[in-house]
Amino acid sequence: QVQLVESGGGLVQPGGSLRLSCVASGIVFSMYTMAWYRQAPGKQRELVAGITAGGSTNYEVSVKGRFTISRDNAKNTVYLQMNTLKSEDTAVYSCNAELLTWGRSYWGQGTQVTVSS
């Protein structure tokens, strides 16, 4: 059974930092492209950051320079370090694991991030 479990969300003031974690089980983690998505109320889900099996990264334009995605294959974990948070970063953040060649895509349950004073 595949599971992706996110943690690290919460309430933070503008300008603050949070680190999200997503632990995967039931997959060969090192083979998967991992990504963080977010969905704010009334908005479509959007890709925040992704990291390939080889370690290449990509970011949504509004988070470049503030967020960093990384992975630890030994721990089956992907991280999202979020710095200089803004109110517009408020959303439910979800972890995704994807292996296109096998047509596999899995989602975590999401973790709430609220940026507010």
C-alpha cells in the first residue's frame, strides 16, 4: 500500500519560515519525481516545486528564491523549505509522487499552511 504522509504545516507570521516533510512508503522512492502542490480556497491546485529522481528542480515563479525542495532517498522523504512566507502562500500543501514511465501518481492528504499576523 502506497502512503505519502505530509507534516510541518501550521500558522506562521508573514516573513516567517516553515519546513514541510513528506514521507513515502510502498514505492521505490528513488525512482519517483516528487513534487509539492498547493491549493488555496477558491483557486485551482498549482505546482509549487518539483524534484526529479536525478535531483533536478523546478519552481513556480512566485516562490523562486524563497522555497527550496530537496529529497533524502535514504529516508524516503521530500522536503519543502519555505522562507519569507507571504499571506498569498496560505494554502493546503500536498505531496505528489510520480513515475511517468509506469503511469503511477500518488498523493498525500495535505497539510495546511496559514500565513497571517
